[in-house]
Amino acid sequence: MMSSNFINLECTQQFFGMHTEHVSVILHRFPDARLIWLNHRVMHLDPQFNSVQNSEQYKQHLLKQCTYAMPDKTTTISHVSESITAVSDRYGGEGIGSNGGSGRACYVNGYHIKGIGRTPLVSPLTDKAHASGGAYLEECAREAVLSEIVDAEFPHGSVPVLAIIDTGFVQIWDTDNGPKMERRCLLVRPAFLRPAHFMRALDYIGHHHHDGMKDAQRVALMMKQACTQFGSDQFSGQWESFWSTWAEQLAYAFVHRLNHGGNSESNIALDGRLLDFGGMSALPSWARILLTQGGWPAGADMHYLFHAQQSASAMLGKHLGQEWMLAEKWQSLQAAAFAAYKKTVLCEVLRVSGLTRVQIKHLLTSDMAQAITAAVNRLLAHYTREQFSIFEGMPEPHFAWEIPKFWEANVPQHLKELRELIERATSQGILTDTTGHLHTTWMGRCQMLSQTRTGLFRDNIKRDLYKELDGTYTGDTLTEDAVTRVIEKFIRRHRIDSKMEPLNAVPIGFASNNGHSYALFKDLIGNSLFALQEQHADYSEVKIPIQKMDHEKIVLADIAETEIAVHVRCNETEWNTLSQQRVV
């Protein structure tokens, strides 16, 4: 079956064009644009990437294909040498207000480019101050950082950023603290399909009286095109699996306290990968925290999914057959999604407490499953009694976040029930470990996964990225190397989770270089340090010895790169202990 992410050029052109009632726009080339960040990790997944290309050739390819925008008063392009007809995609669903789709993005030569200017799909009712049409360096870097973290940690990943391009123009904002300068950039992503591409924009108020009719026609034509490209049965199957996939993403975000902040069918791809992270924020606890005006709080995110199902039911019933009009089918899909959400919340809370996925499977198929589930629910209820918003900054929760103390001697009262049940399961042989390192491994994993990522609080990451980019560099002093260092540093610094859970080892941090990332561990049996390469098919079999490590770099055995940037999440005392460990 074809993927709904990384769609090839031919398929993109079949879905997005005047023939499917999307909107054509004329773009002009930015003559002085330069690429300032490339995602080496995923560039080979681009259908337009040629296996004989090196990264420099691929950069030139992206610059040739993607450096277009609509000129305005802040981006006056002189001596226009080239123009192109691009497509701004219509879509619907919740969260887009009175707009009709992409307000500042287009499909250009098979890529989705954000920051091209204010498109005709921005409603005339939308305040111009909140729809400039541009994309700016800090938000592009933030999108890159968060999409990479989500892709590495969430169960179904993200739509990645391929590149960031500096247009050469600067926007000067009039703020309460005086003029603020931001580089105008282009954010390059692969082509993808949103569920919202197949839903009406019912609140759309356009510039012409026939825009509503065109929006309805777009849905019918996109449905027909999807059935042609994917096959009707496979396309229906994608929709059936989508709801549970989305539910798992929502559950993971809640438990690991990294909420999207813009949960809607327009901010997720049809394969469940998340995108558009402008509203994302780390959170300080499991309280019912409001991230958006008029939205549901964290922990109540399934309301977004249920509303999206209501929006989709009429469209799918109309275009995919009578089966999709049956109330029984939607009741079944809703029940399956809710079950997936509850199961993921349960499993991830147990992972945050320190257990591995294998141990959780044994525990939840034992006679203790019901008691464990009830204890987890009571633990969550302790925190969800509290509700607050983060509209004016991040307040300190009234119910302190004490999960990192789960395995300490003086465990807080509200953690005792679950901890005692896990210990009882161990004594009954449900959770076994012949080397006797269970308590130490659980404590190490718990302390890693339960850390509060204050650097990813929405206001903090915005401030810090701006300070390290536009706040530090001017003109051509901002180089690709400088941007890459900042983005990769922020990714490493704020990673806490991994798909990898080696036995008798505790996670200590992450390292990365040239598109490769590594999860780092301390081996409790050999009292040594090793790395596992992420995205490696046989990671459980390939422990890479750490030959040398300091605060900034590691050296790995049998790896061509002599030094790899690292971030180890520990205090100075722990660091001194780690740095004295011998290699595997």
C-alpha cells in the first residue's frame, strides 16, 4: 500500500492541483536564498533523493526546487528571473477558524513549503497581524527540534522537516519591548496527506461566493483520487486504523507530558504522524492543563478525536460507501480508539515508573492486571484533580511532580500502592531478573523518563532558540554549521525516551552526528558504558563500546566519526562516577 507520507512527485501532482479544486498561486524565486539546515537523518527517504547524490548535491537540488515565495512589502524581489505555479492545499476539520486550508504553505515541485506568503485560503476575516504568510527562523528551528524528538520517541513519529532555507529577508516586528528582528525562512517538508484533506472546511469564509462549493468539490475529488491511488479497500483500511493510531499518539503525549497543543485532523498525517508543532509544550505534571483558549485540557485529548470522527463520518459515508454510514461501525471505531488510548496510558505510566515493555506485557497478562490498572488510575486521579492554564506562563503545580521518587526509600504516599504491587509481582515470579539488578534498572529508567523538560516549556524553547539564533548571529555570520549545532544540541538536550530497553542497563543520555543518533547506557553487570544506534534494525544485538566520553563528545569503537556530540542527563556527582567507568 502506498504511504500517506513522503509521497512521490507524480502522486503529489495527482492529489494537489486545479483538477482537485486546490488553489494555484504564482511564486517567484528568492535569488539569494541559502540552505541553513539539512536533515541528514531522513534525506534518503525523499523519493526525489538520488542514491548517487551526496549531501551537497541534494542541498543544491532542494534549493533549485524549493526557493520560491510570493513577494510582498517585506520581500521585494528585484530582477525576477523565474516564476512558478504552485498549489496551496485546501483542507478542513477543527482548528482552522474561518480559513480554508494552508494559509502560508504550498506544494512546490513535490515538496510542502511553509512560509511562501499569505495564500488566498486565508479568510478576509483573519487578522493580518496573525497571518503574515512568513515562517521565521526560531519557529522553523523549533519545528525541526520538536519533530525530531517526536519522531524518535512517540509510537508513530512525526512528519519530518527536510530542510530550513534562509530567504535573505528580515522581518522587523513592532513589540512592546521595541523592534524585534527575525529572519524569514522556508520550512521544507515531504509531501503528505492529512485526514483534513478529506473533510469540509465548514466555517470557511473565503474571498468569493463560490469558495464553499469548491471546498465541497475538493472533498469529493480527493476521495476519488485516493481510491484511485491507494485502492478503495486499502484507503478504507487506512481510515479504520487511523483512529486508534491517533489515540496512541494522544495517550503517549499525555503520559510523557509533551502535549501537541493543536490536536486536530489538520495537524496529523493520515498515517498518524504528527506535524505543525507551533503549540507544543512540555508540561510539569499530569494536571488538567489548558494549552489553548477554548480547547480541552491535557488528559482530555480524546475529545478532539471524537469530534473529528463526527466530522469525518458524513464525508466517508458519502464517498466510501454505505458501510461508513452505519452507526455500528463508528461505535466500533470509537470503542477501539478509546481502548487503544487507555491501554497506551496504562503501559506508558508503567514505563515511566521504570518497567520495560516486556515486563509490562507479563504484568498485564497476569492475575494482577486488574489491580495494577486500578492503581494506575488512582495515581492519575491524584494529579488530574488540579487544573490550570499556561496562557500567561507556566505555573508551579499545586500537586508536586514526585514520580522521580518512585523507587526511593521514602516513597510519597500516592505512589506506594503501585510500587507495592510491582514489588509483589516480582516476589511472585511475574517479573524476574536473574542478575538481581531490577531495582537499580527501574530507578534509572524512572529517573530518566519522569524528568520534567522545562527547556521544552513553550515560552522557554521559543526564548532560548531565538537567543541562540537570531539573537546571536547577524547577516552571513549565521552559517549552516551554526544552525545545525543549535538544533542538534536542543534535540539531544531534551530527549528522554528511546525505543531501546537493553537488559541490566540504565539510560544515561543521547549522542548524535551526521544524521546518526545513539542512545547511551550504563551496563550494570560489567560496570561499563555503551551506545545503541537508533533506527538500527538489530539494535538489541549491537552494543557499541564507548571508548571515551567527556561533557561534550564521545568516541565510539568501530565508528568512523572520531568524536560524536553528546548530552548526558545527570548531576555532577553522577557524572564523575560515569566518566570513570570502563568500556564494554
